[in-house]
Amino acid sequence: MQVGTECWRVERAEQMAVIVDAEKYFRTARVAMMGAKRRILLIGWDFDARIELEPGVDRPGEPKKLGEFMLWLVEREPNLEVFVLRWDTGAIKSLFRGSTIFTMMKWMKHKRIHTKLDGHHPTAASHHQKIVIIDDALAFCGGIDMTGDRWDTREHRDDEPHRIQPSGKPYKPWHDAISAVQGPVAHALGELFRRRWHLAGGMKMETGEPGSTFWPEGLEVDFRDVDVAIARSEPEMSDQEPVYESEALFLGQIARVKKHLYIESQYFASRKIAEAVAKRLDEVDGPEIVIINPTTAQGWLEPIAMDTARARLMEALHRRDTYNRLRMYHPFTAGGEAIYCHAKILIADEEVFRLGSSNVNNRSLRLDTECDLAIRATDAATSKGIVAIRDGLIAEHLGVEPQVVSDLIAETGSLIKTIERLRGEGKTLQPYEVPDLTSVEEWLADNEVLDPEGPQEMFETFSKRGLFRRLRRKKK
């Protein structure tokens, strides 16, 4: 991982854990915030003050809802300050969620809770990082926002009683992930927060004090003493140079993988990523590639943009897949309901693990702000940990024990053969099928109308844009 191109910097993590699904993350984050003494820094696409970090758990004297819990924390710890930085457009929409506006007013009135809306981005872009930093000693960084519709367990039960919105409405099963890191890398993420806070117009913050040791009780450690690369996406603006580390890291990781590439992403719509995959599919002895995606993007606009682009790219990749080494799957519950895959994970062979906020689409890699963490194994223990996480994720999706997956991969030497032999009835993975596209959908996808590669492309003529622009230029 090349500093300056594929990542911002590389810092040490004395301990690191990979937390899968929000039930465990919210529970762990509560424990971590309870231990904060100086500062809690929260940076995110969205926060919902109405959610409960541990649904169904009552603790006398402790508020259940996130908004009241944050107020309670600063009241019980006299030196604690809380800084909350969130995307401005999403925040404006959320003000109309029930009691949210009243909680925000309480936060804004408190002298040790500081809130800021981040509008330092181009038109139509978003601030998409999801990071929590405790005293510059511990940090969480990944794909899970502290908002509604996120809480779920790794079982993704069909009859889960706590998978409900604050309004009481049930929501779909949700798969997600985030990392916890302790040590110098947490301080580096604190520096990232402070820079972003200032860019968003926030007051000058004092430099954090790294060096203290803090780890949430009950959180299992997956890696010890590892170097962690921090990769970012930052769009080009009049007062800042663009940062495309996240995209460069994706391209480098795809180019370097030898045998197995496993990806979980909310979207698969980046032309550059698809081109990198195509090059590896052309190789006689190239790697097999497994991609986990939701059946369809969430929202009313995203399916038009993301699903259409995915269909066009996957159709092109299938034609290039001469050696039958590419698969895309969707996770489903035991009862047959689609699980929404929101996680952003890449695992290459037994060597590379990556987790962050970056999706595999143009907007995420070129227009929004993102932050990912990545490690490369340099010893047997780290390699073993990476394999355990990969096999655990596949096992979660297939409703089997991780050892079953590990044993079958060892027998077949293939992720695809393992998944094909284990998937079936009940909780499972189902293969992606390229849908029939209308002429309008094809035009939208081919011209990337709703998923531009950068702020300059928002206003670029259609003749210069599109998923297959390079093919067009070669014909000239």
C-alpha cells in the first residue's frame, strides 16, 4: 500500500477488531463512550438521536435513546466534550423526525456538546465517512452510521422483534461492518476529524493527546500490533486538491490479488473497478472473484442509477469471464427475505483486509468524502485472522458454521465452489441475474447521469461521459 497514492498514511494499531453487524457495534460503542474522559468525536453521514444502542435492555438511571444518552454522558463526566460532525443535507431532512429537533436543541445549548453540519462538498455530493474516536486512543471506522434501520444481529432473523424504526415500523434485515482500532492509528483518525471539522467551519480544536490505552470490555481482538493504512476520498474543490486514495487502493488490491478476491459492497457501479476486474478475468491463471451485493439499491433514485449501471457492467464482465471465475451473490434470510448488504469489505487472498465507508461506485470514489482502513498480513497470526473473518462472513451468509466453510475451501481451493456446494434452502446466497433493461435505463447507465465520476463531470457533455467511454474512444 503506497503512501501518497493508495493511502494517506500508515499507523500502528496495538489492537484491532472487526465488528460485523450493528447489534454488536452499538453495544460496543456504548461501552467505549462510557469510558471516555476527554473527547468523543463523531463524524457521519447520519445520526438519529431517537435510536436505542441496546434495544430491549434497561439500565436504571441510564437513558436508552442515543440523544439523551450523549447528554447524560457529559453530565456525569465533568471534563468530557462531544463533537458531532454530520452531512448537512441529510441533517436538514432528519430534523423532521419526531423528537429529533428538540434533542438537537438540547445538544446545541450544552456548552460541552458541539455540533456542526458539513457542507464542504460539491453540489450533489455527500459527507459519507462513519468514524467515532474516543480520547484519540480508540476509534471505530467503517460502514455503520448511528442511525435508524441499521441495528441487526448476525443471524438476521425473520422474526427479529428489535428490528424496528423509532416510529415503530419494521425494516428489512441489514448487514454491515466496522473496525475498532487502538493506538496511534486512532490518533491519526482524530487528526482527520479535526481537519474536517475546520473545513466545515468548526471552531479551532486543540490537538489530541495520543498514548493512553483503552479497549472496550467484551470486545474480542482480531489483530495485534499491525500497521493500518488510512485511505480517503475527497472531491476536488476550489480550496482543496482532490484525494482519490480509496479508488487507487481498490485498483492496486485488485491488480495484486493472486487467488481469491472477496468483496462486499452496497453497489457495484464503478467503470474503473470493473475494468480492473476485467483485466484479471482475462488472465489464464487469474484470481476468482466473489462479490456480495444487495438485490437492489435502497431509495427511489439509487436503483435507477446503481442497479442499471451494475447490470451493464456485470453483463460486460460475464462476456469477459472466459474461465468462469466471477460470481455476484445476494444474501437472503431463512424465510427468503433479501438482506440489505451495506458493508464495504475487501479481502484479498490470506493477506489483505480492508473495511471502510467506500462503495464500489463513482460517487463514492470521486465525489463523496470517504475513509477506509486496510491491513496486510506480515505474519501467520494476522493471515489466520484475515481468513477467519472471510470464512465467518461467508458462513454468516450461508447459515452454517465457519469451520464448515473453512474445511470446504481447504478441500476445493475455491470460494465459488464452496459457496455453490453450501448454498440452497434457508439462509443462503443467491446468484445475481442480469435483468432486462429498458432503453432509458441503458442510456442512464451508459452516460453515468446519476453517478458522475467527479464534480467536473456533473456538467460535462454526455458525449464525453459514460460507462463505456473508453470503448467509444478506441473506435474513433
